[in-house]
Amino acid sequence: MNAKKVSKLIKEIRKKHNLTQKELADKYNVTYQAVSKWENGKNLPDMMLLKQISKDFNISLDDILEGKYNTNKRLNISIVIIMILISGLIYLIINIDNEDFKFKTITTECNNFKISGIISYSNKKSAIYIDTIEYCGGDNLEIYQNIECNLYETNNNIIKRISTCDYKNNQNVSLEKFLENINITIDNYYQICKEFKNNLYLEINATDKNNKITTYKVPLTLKENCSTNS
């Protein structure tokens, strides 16, 4: 954490939202002298306050700790996700060989993750596209040296991995940052949609610097029952 950059960022946030030092101080139940020290680099808010500032002003905690202020980040990510989803739909349509096909949405009921995607299917084949995997289980400040995300299918007690993506780099990464860049595309999959009965799930394995592995298993569901015309 760069204290000088964090101090400058706090001042930028306050001015961007037309707040005085006293108004910002009142918001977080501190004195205006404390805010002045934050902005002058003589002191910094504790981690709980930084988390609250992150939430209140829609800035990721990682960006605050790095002294970056990008208010358009979430908007840009949303635009990218929409464009990816549109491109995915076009891609699936082109590769379905002009057969009769339908779409069903993929979601999850797991409280810790927000996942969205689609299955495109005909009587002969299907394609799977997952465009959003977002961690929303609270503030996970852990930094990982390796993260692996696998898509599994289960049938008759047989588990099959059908897609995988991972992160291995010299620079460690948070779970939130990793998932921002993940999407899954599987074309010409042999399974047809009527055989998917909520038997897909994501498994995310995150390894920290002490080689401790945290595993998240996220069941995927279709919003509606799939059916095909015979």
C-alpha cells in the first residue's frame, strides 16, 4: 500500500463528491482533523473504514490500496460483459448449423456467487456460454498465488470436467480480480439440453502463499426446464 497515493485518493474522492473535510468526517464519525491527517499523509483510516469508503463510493478496495481512482471501471466492465454476451449469442447462432434451437439461461442460487450465462441447444447438440462469474460473499481480502476454475458435469455418479481456466503468475491476485476476467465457452457439446438436469457446477480452487487451498463448489441451475421438439 502506497500511503501517499492513498492520501491523495481520499482527497480526490472527497472533492469529487463536493464534500468538506467536516462532512466527510461526520459521515465516518471522526473529527475533521483526522480527515486532514488522512489527506496530508500523516495518518490513514483503518481497514474497516477503508472497506466502508470502498463500498460508499463504489471503488474496489484493491484500487483504494493502490491509490487508483477509476469511477468508470464498473461501467466499463458492464459494457464489456454485455458486448461479450452479444458476441457469444452471435457465435452460438452461427455455429448451430441452422438447426432449430432454443436458449435457456444459466444462474446460481448460491449466495456467495453471481453467475449468468446461456445454453443454446437443438435435438443434436448444445453449446454452453458463461459470461459472468462474480464473487459477492463479502469482503475477501485474501491474495492468492494460484486460482483454478473448473466446470463439471455429473451423470449417474460420474463426474466429468468439461472446461477449465486458471491463474498462475508472479503477481498474486484476489478472487474478485481473477473472476472479473473469466468467461467459459463450449461449442458443439455432445450433450443435448434435455439431458441437463441441474447437473452442472463450478468448482473454484484458490491457493494462498502458504499453499492452503480454499474450495468453492457452486451448483448451476437453468431458470426454466429444457424441452426439445421431436
